[in-house]
Amino acid sequence: MESNEIVREQIFEIIKNQLRDNNPPETKLTYDRLREQGYDDFETRQMIGQCIAVELFDLLKSGKPFGIERYVKNLKALPKEPFD
């Protein structure tokens, strides 16, 4: 398995846990909203995963804690990509 696949699987696991635990609740709200807009399950998880990846990259790059406020802001802006 390539490293990109491993990272994707781990991000999808984070999404699964967030949906299961409803934490943060914005993940489930975003998932439901995107599905209602016609995106399939995989596309929806990919978009949410982009928001997680932005935060993980920042965490690894700068050592800052996970930016929940920015994460939620990026979720609410989907399907717009979360890249400034």
C-alpha cells in the first residue's frame, strides 16, 4: 500500500469516527448537506477529508493544535475547496 493510500485511509477513519461520535456536529451536518446536493458518499468523504488534511498539514508543519474553528469554517464552505 502506498503512503498516499495509507494517509487517505487514516483520514477516512477520522471522518468515520467524527460521524459516529457526532463530534464535531458540523461534520455530520456537512456530510448530510453534501449528500442532499447530489454528491455520493466517496465524493463527500473526500471533500471533508480535504478539510482534515489542511488542519493535519498545519499541525505537522507548525506544531499548532488542530484548528477546530478553521476546520468548521472550511466544512461550511464545501464544496468550495478549503485552500486559501
